[in-house]
Amino acid sequence: MNEVLQDIQTLENAIINLVEGASDEKRMAINSLNSMIELKRMQVEQFEQEAHDEKIDDILLQSIWEEELWIESRGW
């Protein structure tokens, strides 16, 4: 939740600086938005990688389980 509140604060400050700020404040607002976007992209990439890794783990476990069932059905 803290991250969401921090994002709201960043967005509010960026809007204020883009609407009311001098050129250096506008530049700073754009930089903060770009940083926020980059952070969100990295978080999505990390989430996708973890989901991919988890899916691979599930597939491997399923394969091992099926192999064990096959071996058991043969009485080995």
C-alpha cells in the first residue's frame, strides 16, 4: 500500500510541476514520471519471469508425477 501512496504523491507532484512549474521543475516532473514508468516496467518483467519460472516448475513436477505413476503402474 505504501508504494501506491508513493505513486499517487509522485503523480500529483508531477501534475503540479507540469502545470505550474518553471522549465526546470517541468523537466524534473518528466524525469520522475520516466523513472516511475521504468520501475513499473521492471516490476512487470520480474512478475512475468517469476510466473514463467513457476509454470516451468509446475510442468516439471507434473512430468515427474506422471513418470512416477507410470513406473508404479508397471510394478517397478
